[in-house]
Amino acid sequence: MTHYRPANAQLLSLDGILTGPLCLPIDQTQRGPVRRNTPDGGAASRQPRNGIRQNSLPKLSWPFALALTLFLNATACPHVTGQYSLPQPLAEPSDLMVQHHGTSTMLPNVPVPIPHGPYDGYLDSYRSRAFELPNDAPNQIDWGQIIGSQQSDDVSGLSTIDAVIESLPLQMWWDERMQNQIGLSDQTYPVDVGTLAQIALLSSPRVQSLLATPHIRQSDVVVADAEFDPTLFLEGKYSDANDPVGSTLTTGDGSTRFRDETLTSALGVRSKNRAGGELDLSQRGGFQENNSLFLTPNPQGTTRLELNYTHPLMRDGGQAVNRTRIVLAQLDWKVSRTETRQELENHLLAVTEAYWNLYEARVHWLQQQKLIASASRLYEILWARRDVDSHQRQILRAQSALTSRKSELARAATRIKNAQAQIRMLTGSAELLNVSSWEWTPIDRPLAIPVAANVRQSVIEALENRADVTQAIRKIQAVSTKVGAAKNQVLPRLDLILGAYVAGLDSDRNTFGAFGNQFSEGRPGYSMGMLYELPAGRRASLARLNRTRWEMTQAIADFQQTTETVFTEVEIAVRETETLYNEMVAKKLAIDAAESEVSFLTQRWEQLPNPNESAIVLIESLLTAQERLADEESAMIEAQIDYAMAWVRLRKVSGILLRVDTMMPETGQAEIVAQDTSCSETGGQP
């Protein structure tokens, strides 16, 4: 029996402890009970699976490993568990150290998924619609009947794809040769999907740019919240005035100049609370001395301790209104995290596609070499028999075919170099740059087994995990917040104004003495009042309210369009996955038929049983059959690559290409779960 192993089995296997795809769960000790939705609407706690290994990792340090591991599983490992998890928001993850071939590697953090928030109920009708979808895979072609009618009776009774696969292996002759050197360089460098994904996440400037975006948006949250930070102030002013006297009441002694020396200072704090109230507490002090008879005592020291508070009762009143900027900044930050994850998925998808492009280019090179070898063999035989029974026209026809096929080999070599350059650009790795002139040998092979996927499960996962769905729901929440704030701005302004103070006075510029007197002499003074304000017509505030309501209508329509897009894209992706596998099987049948034709024509040309049959016609037919076989083999590798990428794209449209899974909160430790899921084929023991 052929064994399969995930492409990332060595990448994150903790030095080979595990052999299956990995799932690193997050510690749940601070997140309450772990629950997951199931198609029956239940919310059962997760139970440990078989094959669990416990490993101590720092708390909140593995979300990135989760995301990376699940991505690697997706790129080479089609696994649908039939259940999905609803991750809750966590603190920003720290960097994770991963042991890879005995070397410790620090992986950058990736924003964890965010929940849908208080407007999650908008998805209820779509969840119900998803549960009504069929829970089985799309109709499959009965390859058993087709093969039975085309080949022999030993497989004519097969009616399922699984049974047919045992009789019709989809492994091709180039699979084993892909890991070997093909002669493009004296040195080789092995690559696989998992390692390239890890290198891209570590080294790619694009990834570093994406990971910086949430931190930039998080700064806006701090800026918005800092509006409620208290402000300390200290001010002082010294004045020495010498002005002409224009009134006898200025000095009272007939002086022609008014000389006034003053010092004023203030120390205090201003603060705005989250209900909209503004508090001002200040201690003022100073002294004054002049030549006026009306200043008593002269000189004198003065102090005043004031407490003023203004509280809005209607417009701008309440925590909901005053926290609007914070809520919007937080939503923008959360949306940026989902956008970052979405862009990371796109980048890792591009890395995966570049890897398979390299694989395909090398296969095309091998196929072209095989085609050249067949033409060369035919030409050598004809040339060796040129003095016996070969005609000049036969030799020229074989030589023409050989030359044409050799010219296409150069294009195949160029495609290999271009694919390597694309991988180097996407990963941004200095190591790959140093080996750019080497021959890179792909390790992982395309999947050659059918994938069990269904529309219902994929749609359910997409509704819960896709970034665009989360963004659409969060947009509704943001616009709803704006609507609430706009409604408040329509109200008239009605403020309550309160004030209280104590004052002190002392002679001889004794400010400190006045400070003591303000608490020991007299009593506090106070004031209270109201401020009412209403713009005529309130046109500006009403227009803003009307605009936000239209924005809400737009946000809901965008959400509806997004969910419809989810249903359509998932349905197409599931159907394409199944169809591409059927195409791959059909291509294998076409290759078998083309090989039979080439073998038949080769025997007829070598034996020429019919003397009346033209040899040149046989050669022409043989060369055409060889090219037809090469075309079918080229179509086969394209079908293999399309099928490999179809499953990755299905995971992406389902929103689980980068998904943090959660389980086992009671352990307080990370656990690695080995699953028996087939991934990229290695041909060896797992």
C-alpha cells in the first residue's frame, strides 16, 4: 500500500516526534470553556483525540505556530473534520521558537482571528440556509464502468472511485525523478512547500510590511483613548507695569504714573471623563504691589483653589457617545488584523503556487527530454540503416522532429529558472539568493487521492472564519456606532456647570501664608448654572444623521452581497475540486491510451508486417503519436497541479487556510495532535 506523509512533517514535527500533520492548540486557561458549533446546533466541549502529545510552551506564544501549521496542512493535506471552532480574541501573540532539524527558529507573530462581535446574529439566517445544503460530496463519475468498458473485465465491476484507484494508480513516471538532479546545475538544493512557507513568513519583506499594519492601527486606539487622560498644567507670569494715569481713581494720590508689579501662577489638572464631563482643578497663587491707595494690604500675597465641573446632560453626554472614537478605532484595528491575515493567506498561496509552478516546469523539462529521446532513437535507427532500407525522406523527417523538440527544451529550462526566481522573490530569503544558480529539487508531490469535501461543511466554515464576512459584520457595527453618535448630535446642548473655590490673602507678598489662610479663614464659595444651546433648524446634525443611516443601508447590502459571494465561491471551489480530480483521472486514461498507440505504432514500424504499407506514413504516424502522448502527459501534470491548488483554494475560500484552533483548556499546555490525514505523497513510510 502506498503511504502518504504531510509535506511539513519535518518542518514542525519537533525533530521527528510526530509523523502526521500537526495541530497546536492555544492555552485556554484565561478564555473560559471551549465550545464549538456543530451542524446539529450543539456546543459540546472538545475531547482529546488519539495520539495526543503534550509539550510545554509559553502561554500565548503559539498562535503563530497554529496558523503556520494549519496552512501547511492545507497546502499539502486535505483534511475535513466535519467540525469547526469559533476562536475568541486573544492578546497579541508573542514570537514562537520552533525546533526545525535541531535548529531553533523564531517565527513572527500573526494576528489571531477575531470574533464577529455583537452583530453575529446577522449570520443566523445564513447559517440556517447552510445547514439545509446537501451534506454529501458532488456526484462523482463512475470511473469503474468507464475503465471496465475500455480495458478489461477485471475492473469492469468496480463502481467507486476508491476501488478504481487501487487498479488505476495515478502516480506518474516523473514522480520519482523529481527529487533527482536533471542536469541543470552541478549542485542541488531540496525545497518543499512547508519550508518555503516558513522562510516566507520569516524573511519576506511583504510579510513584514503586512505584520506592521495592525500595530499601526493599534496606535490609533491608544490615541483615541488618550483623550480621557488627565492633563497636568503649570503656568506663571511676572508683570512690572509702568503706565500713565488717566484717572484719579487709578492711584488715588495724584501720581502721574501707575506702577504695578504682579506675579501670577497656577498649578492644576484638567480631565475629561468617559461620560463627557470636564473637570478643572487648579491652585492659583501670587503677589501684587503697586502705588495705588486702593490695594489693601499693599503689598499682598493671594491664593485661590478652584474646582470647576461641566457635565453635558443631552448632546455629548453619556459613555456611548464619548467612546465613539475609541470603538471606531478598535474596530478599525480588528478589521486590519483580519485584512492582514487575508493578505498573508494570499502571500502564502502565491508561495505555494510558485512551488508547484517549479514542479510543473521541471516535469515539462523531463517530458521534453523523453520526447527528444524517442525522436533521437528513431533518427539513430534510420541513420544506421541509411545504406540498407532507410529513405532520405524518412531520415529528414526524423531529423526535423528531433531539432524541433530540442528547441523547445530551452524554453522548458527557462521556465524552471523563472519559477526559481519567483520563489526567491516571494520568500525574500538570503539563503535562497545564495543558491539561486543551483538546481532546486522539489520534494513534495501532488496529491493523487480524492478529497472528501462537501458544500455544507465548507460554507459553515466560511461563514465563521472568512475575513471578508468578519469585515462586513464589523462594518455594520462601526456604522451603527456612528448612527448612535449622530442621533446624539441632533439633541440640543444642555450642560450643568458647577464650581467651588476657597481663597486666601496675606500681606508682604506672603503667598504661602495666603495658602494657609485659604483653608483656615472664611468658607468656600460655590456657583452653579445651566447652559442651553440649539442651532436653528439643526440642518447640519440632521444631515449627518441621514448620511449615517444611508451608510447603514449600504453596509447591510454589502454584508448580504458578501455572504452570497461566500456561498457561490465555496460551491464553485468544492465543485472545482471534485471536477479537477475527475479530470486528472481522465488524463491518466488518455495517457494510457496514447502509450498503447505509441507502442502499437512502434512495433508496426519495427516489424512492418504489411509490405504494402508505406514506411514514411508509419514514421509520420509514430512521430505524431509521440507528440500526442507528450501533450497528454503535459495536460496530466497541469491537472495534477490544478488539483493540488484546488484544495488549497478551497481551504482559502472556506477561511481556514490560516486558522487558530483551540482545545484542552484544563491542561494549561500546548498539545500536538497527530492526524491520519493523507497529504503530499512521498512514496515512503510515514
